[in-house]
Amino acid sequence: MSEQISDRARRSGLLERAQKMLPARFRRGTAVVPVVRLSGVIGAVTPLRPGMTLSGVAKMLERAFGTRNAKAVALVINSPGGSPVQSRQIHLRIRQLAAEKKLPVLVFVEDVAASGGYMIACAGDEIYCDPSSILGSIGVVGGSFGLEGLIKKIGVERRLYTAGSHKAMLDPFLPENPDDVARLKAIQREIHAIFIALVKQSRGSRLKGADDALFTGEYWAGDTAIGLGLADAIGDLRSTLRARYGEKVLTPVIAPASGMLSGLLGRRAAGAGSLAALDGIAALPDDLISALETRAIWARFGL
């Protein structure tokens, strides 16, 4: 009997020593909360300024939710919005993974979670923010330019050929057509209704205030957003997670794939270098316009 007890003690000691040799996040009883940063304009993809898309963040999300010993997943969001499609797809993927892995999602807003950025934040079971964070902007916006006067002034004739009576709808080189504007606004109202439904489903009874106050496209600073039920509390990631999971909680940041493998996968085909350089030169005007548009999106929120 004493020999059996001695063997068990030895095995227990070996296990304890083996546990200590493992990285901290693989040890039993260690609380781990992986962190995923989601930042930037959503869906605005150009060669020089890639935006946030589901394809770009899917692997990070899967790695985060698959982390061993994870007690929750933390999302750090800093986005002024962008594509409603990409925003909703990212939101849905987060909720799907949370349901599969049975893990709570804690969202921490940095400078801004507005428009599509707030749509993604609504994937969180709880939303924390700074008093100076900006949240909301639950609406839909679209814009263009009217250049028909300019091309007339410089003597350019517009020649456009279409099959389909609305194929040239909202062409910036043609005079604005009220019927085209009405069609665009109808689409915007449809997308807005989808956005509102998503927020209501996510926030539920925590929302305070009438629809005509919450869903006008207006945005608010942290404390006011909490009062409206758009967020739950003031809190930063480190303090909040330590208070909930203990001082020794581990918060590994799940970064995008990098290194030699990603470089090999992204390498151009042989002989493509000179063509790519020419393409890059040709794309400079588009990249400049995209950079200005991206800057304008952030500027809407004073950032």
C-alpha cells in the first residue's frame, strides 16, 4: 500500500514538473483571454490601403476562439465603419464562433466604433469603452461628385453606351436624376433597417431611448453611449480582464499571419515585376482618391 502511495506521489510530482515546463497558457488552471485587434476602414481595399474584410480577419478569429484554456475572447475595435456587407459578415462570423466554442465575447472600443465599426462591436456580449470613445452612427451614407459642369468647361464630350435603362445610374459625369436618387435612398433605407435589426437583436433590453433618437446616424462619447445602452461600461482591456479572471490572466494577441510562409504565398509570378510596377503607377490616382476618402471617413468623427 505504501509503495502505491509512493508511486502516485512520484507521478504527481512528475506531472507538476512537466506542467511548469509548459508555456503558461497551456498549464491547467491558467486563465487565457486571446485578444484580436480589428481596426481601420471596413472593406476599402486598394493596393496601398487594404481595409478590414472577413477574408482578412477570419483566420485570426478562428485562432482566437480555438485557443486552449480560453475563458473568453476579447476584441479591440477601432473603426469608423465602411462596407455594410463586410461589417455584417465579420459580425456573423464572430457570433458563429462564439456559439460553437461556447465562449463569451468582450469588446473594447478604442477611439471609435461607429457605423460598420459599431456593427462589429455588437458581436460582443459586453461592450466596454473609454469616456472619450465615439460610438454609434447607426445609419447608411453614400456620396459621389457632380462633374458634368467641369467636363463642359474644359470641352470634354461625354460618350456613354449602355444596355439597360438604369445602367448609368448616378454617373458623376451626367446631370443628377431625381429618380436615380430616389432609388438609391430606397436601397439605403433597406440596409439601414437591417442594421437597426442587428443592433436591437444584439443589445436587446439594454437599449434606452426611442428609435428616432438612437438610429438617426448620430454618434456619442462613451458615457452618453452607455446611458443609451449602446455600451455597457467604462473599462480598459487590462483592468477589466484582471478584475474578472485574476491578476495572472494571460492575454495573447492574435496577429495576422506573417513571416516567410506568407511572403512565399504572396510572391509574384516570374516576369511580373515590371508589369506590376506599371500597374502601380497607373493605380496611383485611384490610391490617392482612396486615401482621401479614407481620411474623410475618419474625419467625420473628429479623428
